[in-house]
Amino acid sequence: MSRVVRIDEEALEIALKYGKNLSLGVMKMEEMIQKHKKTKRDYNAIEEMIRRAIREELEVLASRY
């Protein structure tokens, strides 16, 4: 589907850095945003896993005394 839209020339220049036309540039930017979001979620999961492991180890050490 095609649509005629108005776009700021500066925004067009930015989009063209990511693709050979506006559509491809926008799609590439969306792909990069989704990858970034996934990476951020993975860091949160890793942090929670580390915290849980430390908490469990501290409980084991505390129960010995």
C-alpha cells in the first residue's frame, strides 16, 4: 500500500541513512528499536538471576550459623 505523506526534509535525510528509501529506512529503524528493547529485557533478566543467586547463597551461609 502506498500513501502520500508530508515529511520534514531533515527527517527524510535521517531515514535515508538507514535505507535506500523512506519506507526501508523506517522499517530498519523499527527493527533496531525492537532489538534494543529485547537486549534491555535480557539485561533485566540477567540482573534478576544474579540477585536471586546471591540471595540464595547468603541464605545458605546465614543458616549455617
